[in-house]
Amino acid sequence: MERFTAVYEQVDDWWIAYVEELPGANTQGETLDEARENLKEAVQLIIEANREITRRQSTGKNIIREELVVAV
């Protein structure tokens, strides 16, 4: 399980949400709870898509994949 910083901002009747550490992970919702759920889904989809793109681009190449843990 990864940890990210979610930012929520109320703009008129909507909540805007994004993740500081993950460009492109942003969404909105009519309620704060909806924005939270939408943001979780956006992060999951971005990570899955990035992994798939990287795997396709590295097919046939001599690469090493390993877990990287960074304490910030």
C-alpha cells in the first residue's frame, strides 16, 4: 500500500482533488466523499496504465525490476 498526499479544494458547489506526488492524478466530485473516491480510482488507473506502458516498452530488453522503498 502506497501513501500519497491528497489535496481537496472546494470551488463553488464542487470539490476539486489532486495528488501532490502524482502529476495527472486529479478529479472532482459534488461531495468531498465523492471526490475522495474518484481520486483513489484515478490514482489506481494511472499506476496501472503506467506499469502497462512500461512493460510494453521494455519487452525484449535486458532489464531488472525490483521494489523500491523510499522514506520521505
